[in-house]
Amino acid sequence: MPEIIREKIILGIDPGTTIMGYGIIRVDGTRIIMLDFGVLKLNKFDDHPLRLKLIFDKTLSLIEQYKPDELAIEAQFFGKNVQSMLKLGRAQGVAIAAALSRTIPIFEYSPRKIKQSITGKGAASKEQVAAMLQRLLLLKEAPESFDATDALAVAVCHHFQKGTVETGKKFTGWKSFLTANPGRVK
């Protein structure tokens, strides 16, 4: 018989340097309760390091407010634009750094794994993911931003996967992160 989690708070992050989505859920027994979700809009700031600082600050603020037990984050996907990939990696890195600074375990999931976990289809559209989350979390109306629903999807995916090392990469501190990612940090 699977172990029932009594209570756990999961912070989900959809990283981005233009818009960062976040979603916080509480797992209470077998129920999933949405606590908060939204976006951090960064497109009005031209300075990339400032955007990274704002991502770090917002992630820390969410951690201080909700005291999550774990952080689940969308992993990078491979694209053709190297500069966009580098910027996305930095955004992901500062969100991870914020969680690690508070000793919160980190779990990464691919976009395909997240969509498959929520809808049953790894190639599901953002609209399908949002609609399924609306039903799963009993939301009265669909969230306005797909970045926010993507972040909620990451958190719900993590819950469905039970945060096992086999399905998500778990990092318990800088040392484990660096060991698992030797080429990502110089």
C-alpha cells in the first residue's frame, strides 16, 4: 500500500527571464489544495542581472511566506537559440540557488514529463494542461497566464511522481547539485 503523505507544501517554478511562473500547492492526505499561483513579470527591466536578482528575491519571498518542503522546477529543453537557452539556464539557476540557500530539496522535470503527468499526453497543449489543472484543483476559473499554470503543473507533477529520485533529479545541497551537473557550473 502506498504511503499517504499527511501534509506537504510544494513550490513549483516555471523559470523565465521575461516571465517567471510560480505555483504553490499543499498536499493534505489525498487532497491537493492550490495555495497561490502567479507570475513575476520582468519584461519592463532591460538589465539582465537585475532580472536574475528579482527572480532570486521573489523565490525567497515565496519560500519565506509558504515554507515549502520541496521545490519542483521545469528543466531546460533544448532549443536552437543558444542565447535564450543561456538566459533560461540562469533564471533556473537563481531559483534553484534561492531554494538551496534555505536547504529545500530541488526536483527537476522535463516539459514532456510534466504534461504527461497532468494530462496523460507528453505533447499536450498549454490549454489542455490548464484545463486539467482547473478540474484537478477545483479552480473556479482558468488562470489567465499559462506561465502560472505551467508552474502549478510542475508542483502537481512532482506530487504525482512522489519526488522519487528515479523520476526527478533531487538535489539536497550545492554539493549534490554540482556533482550531478559538472558541466553546468564553472
